[in-house]
Amino acid sequence: MTYSFGATKEEAQMPLPGDDIVGTPLLEITRAITINAPAERIWRWLIQIGQGRAGFYSDSPWWDAAVDFYYRVLSREQGRTRVRYQKRDTGIVPEWQDLRVGDAILDGPPGTACYIVRQSEPTRSLVLFTDTHLPYLLPARLRDRVSAELTDALILIRLTDSQTRVVRRVRMACRPLAFRLVAFPVVLIWGEITARNFLRGVKRRAETVPF
């Protein structure tokens, strides 16, 4: 199943970095947005995402509250002091600018959901991979019965020196069939809200926050 939001037909169909990681996806979603800022500026916002870093640029109190609740549920399950959704997303932080292949980007308490950087070409492409996010939607006793892989690729295409097209593609595969009935709606609905907020949040910051 393929789906696009804001992407042209050409963008939705063109091959992108990271497409080979989930070779036969059950779901592929391509989104795109034009940002009136150079790729170098946008890149600096992209590579500092993650829990305890810049977060995910939602700019939505409702979304942040839902994520915070999810983090607290997972930390309580682990028997640890509750972990809250923490972010510092109002500026560029120099110590967060050295993101490398193999680095983990947390999206939950340590040891739960996270992305792994699979490809990184500064100012051009950032490809993230996760096999933890979707299983953590289920109760702990069921997680070892399912598997899920998801890639999240962010591609920067220079239009002019001061304008950039950002294309974001998610490719997902999961098993078994019963698990797909849970995973598909989450990726299509929650993932859609998340992705739109994220792209708009990056756009707002890259275009308006002084460097």
C-alpha cells in the first residue's frame, strides 16, 4: 500500500536512500514540504531530534501530552522512576550536532523504543531504522510474538540557495497478520499526525529562529 501527503507524483515514485532496508514493505508513505531556508540550516535541526534532545518538533501540547503518557507507561512497566517526555527545541545545540551512523535516537525510556541511524549524508539525507517502535504498542507478554521493521528517510533537495524541498518516506513491514491490524492504523493515523507536525515544526524553526 502506498500513500502520499504533500508529495508530487514524481517524489512519491522516485527511489530514495533507505528504500533497500525494508525491501518489500506492506506500507509506504511519502510526504514532502518546501522550506524557505538553505539545506545546511534545516540539517542542523534534523540531526538533534530525540527524547532528551530536541524532541520531535510537534508544537502541539496535545501531542506532547500523549507522548509523555506513553513514556510514563513504559517506564512504569520497567519498574523504574517514571520517564517524562523531555525536549529542548527552541534552538540549535552544538553538542547535538555530531550524529553518526549507528547512533541511537531515543523515543521512549532507555531500553524501549528507539531509532538507529542507518545512513547519514550531511545536508542531503538521514535514514533512520527501528524494529522496536511497533512491538512496544503491545503488552510486554505479546512482544516476542511479533516483528516489525520501519524506516524513516528524510531527504533534502536544494531548490535554490534559500529554498529546500524536504521529502520524508516511511516504509513498514510487520508480522503476523493479526499484528498488522494494530500496526497499520497506528502508522496511518498517529504516524500521519506526527509526520505533519514534525515537518511543519522543522519548517517554522528553520525559517524563523535566528541562527
